[in-house]
Amino acid sequence: MDHSITRRAFLACATTTAVVTAFRVNAAEVVPRKLSPNEKLRVAGIGAGGKGLDDIMSCARDRKRVEVVALADPDWKRCEEAFYRLKNAKQYKDYRKMLEEMGDQIDACTVSTPDHSHAPAAYMAMKMGKHVYVQKPLTHTIAEARLLRQTAAETGVITMMGNQGHCGDGVRDLCEMIWAGKIGKVTEAHIWTNRPVWPQGIADPLPEEPVPETMDWDLWIGPAPFRPYNKKYAPFNWRGWWDFGCGAIGDMACHIMDPANWALGLSRAESFTVELVTQEGMTAQTYPLKSTIKFTFPARQTDGGPMDPVTVYWYDGGLQPKRPEGIPDDEKLGDGDNGSLFIGSDGIATAGEYGGDARLLPAARMKDYTAPPQQLERIPRGNPYLHWIDCIYAGKKAVSDFSYAGPLTEMANFGNIALKAGEPVTYDCVNGKITSNAALNALLTKEYRKGWELPC
């Protein structure tokens, strides 16, 4: 089967030739269609099973404004419910063919593929003038995150990453709490998750199994190095494999690290250093069973004012930070299995998995707590899909657009750079380079299988 990209689609993709640090606006030849209030937004789903089903159906529920016109997924068994529920949508296995054939009949795309295919799909869609909603983590590599950020700025499309907690009130409550000085100057943040909840620590590739008749395995592999099919790669366990996913930190940091990133302005830092503290079970094939990673950020300017240097610790695989002194054992940190903790010069704050239930610790400090004045816009119903659609119609940027989501993804995925490097790594965020050891810059990108190349 010929999966090569067509000439029209190639030309649409080829206008960007390098990742640069100056993000130009409206430099692309293809621009998004402007919608009038009485026109429907025509949305296509790239990846329509699992989370993809949730994403496309969350858009489809806005029946007055949205029409789902196409679905693309290489695994038609996985997406059969989407096909059933969205009977009028055209069905494809190859999203490239979908975008090429339907062209101007598509205004926007949800991208809900495995991590390794996020960037190729989103990049092609944006270069063809399509608005995109891309699941977290935004990309598989650091270079891809910078490419998508640049491309979004060039094309003027409305973008958003699927870290839905960023639309909630909880993360905003936390930011305003910290910016108002309710816990003083923050010197440490601790972020943890119970992921992975899929197999990791596997030393060898899995044995070949027959490919299901409903799946195009070559398309599913996409830009990754080819390997024979095994049901333990897809449709779910791909997250644990270096070639396909971003492990526990890739899966969850864009959610749980988001409150720290926003409140402490972490992605405003011009540089940071990442160091592996401990890991267990990492192999050349898969991410570790558990790990602890240390991020060190210098002073920086944030939405809440200047911030002092801060150390941020990431824990996965069930590892958690030590309970701070003075916090009773019966008081929950975060949500328990997932959450974030902020240590300040005058107190402690915590928040849950998606930034919800932001509160001071111990609980007695909340008895007479007065919330500071609101500084941040609240998103109606905290709904990220409706917010993205609203922004497309209004022509304004979304709250977790790629100018925010790109740097957040870079920072989060740098935990995986630390895993591979095995030494402290200092990153120049402005120029997109590792300065501590130039040889490690090879880890910022990857090789792409022929026919799936990106200019990064």
C-alpha cells in the first residue's frame, strides 16, 4: 500500500524549513477560513478510538456549531464506536489522505493519536490552515514542540493542547493564592503520579503476532522505526515504549505539573537544569518502573511578579514526596495518588491531579482563609472543547494554546532527556540547546521513517 504523502500535501508542509526561536506571525501561505456565527465548524478527528472518541464526541455535542465531517484512524476496530455514532463522517485510515482529499471541507482537527504521531499530524493540518486540538503531551520530542509552536504562530490557526485542567477554576485559584503571597516565597514544589499503569521496564521487543484485519499496522507505526505488530504495543500499552510514548512524565506532567508551571512561571525561565535522582527498571526499549527527577529553575518574571529560584521534584511509579513537618497524617496531599505540593517561606499549599481543590495545609489554615481578588479569566464550565470552539469563532487564542503548551511540553519531556542522559542537563530555553554537554543535543529530536519526516 502506498502511504507516501501527496504533492499538494507535501507543498503545504514544506514551507517551514527550520525550527527557530523567533516566532513569526502569518508567514504561511495557507490561512484558516473565517467563520460567521451562522456557519458550522467542520471538524475531523485524527485518531477516533479511546481518548480520540472522547475528544471528537466532546466537540460533536455542540450540535449547533459543529459538524464532524471525517474520521481517520488506522485501527478500525478501535474506532468502531465513533463510526457508529458519527455515521455521516467520511472514514479514512490515513489522515494524510483525508486532509488531501477533503481539503477545504475541513476547518479544524482533533489529534488524539499515540504521542509519536502528534507532531506529524498537527503540523500537516496547521500548514493546510486547520485549527488543531492536540492531546497531551503536545509532542514526542523537544524539537517537535518548538516546531509546532512556531508553525502555530506562522499560520494563525487556533490551537489548544488537551491538558483539560488548565481550563478549570482550581489551577486559577492556586495561581492567585501563590501570587497573593499566601504561603510566602515558594522555594520547592513536589509533583507526583501513580503512573505508569501500563507495563514498563521491558528489556526486549515483543514477539511478532498476526496483525488484525481491521488495522493498518504500517500506518499506526507512522514515523517510528518499524517493528512487527504485537497486541501489547497497541492500542493501549504504547505509552511505555520509547518509540511511541513519553512514559509516565509525558502522560501526566502536562496535567499535574501545569499548576506549578503557571503559578511559578517555570516556562518563563531562560534556562533550567534537570537531574535524574533515581530510577528503577529503565531499558533501551521502555521507560522505568519508577523515577524521581529534579528540576532547578533560576529567578524569573511571571504573571504574578518576579519569582526567586525554585527546585521542582517529579515522582512517578507510586513514589511520593516526604510529608512536610506539621501536616497531620490524616490530611491528604494532592488527591493522594496524584498531586502537587508547594513549600513556601510562610506556609504550604497543595492541589490535585488536574489542579483542583487548591488549598493551604494544614487544613486549619483554610478556616479563616479569604481568597484574593481574581486575576485570571474563568472558563465557562471549565470545558476545554467548548473553549477551543469559542476561540475559533472569536478569532482569539485559547488558554492552553501552543505558545503556552509548547514550553510546558518541552519542560515536561525534559525529564525523559534526564533519564537518557544519566547526568545533569542544562537547557537554554531561548535558543533550544543543551549547554552542559553539546553531544546531548541529539536527544532533542529523533530520526523519522521515510515518508514521515519533519523539518526539526
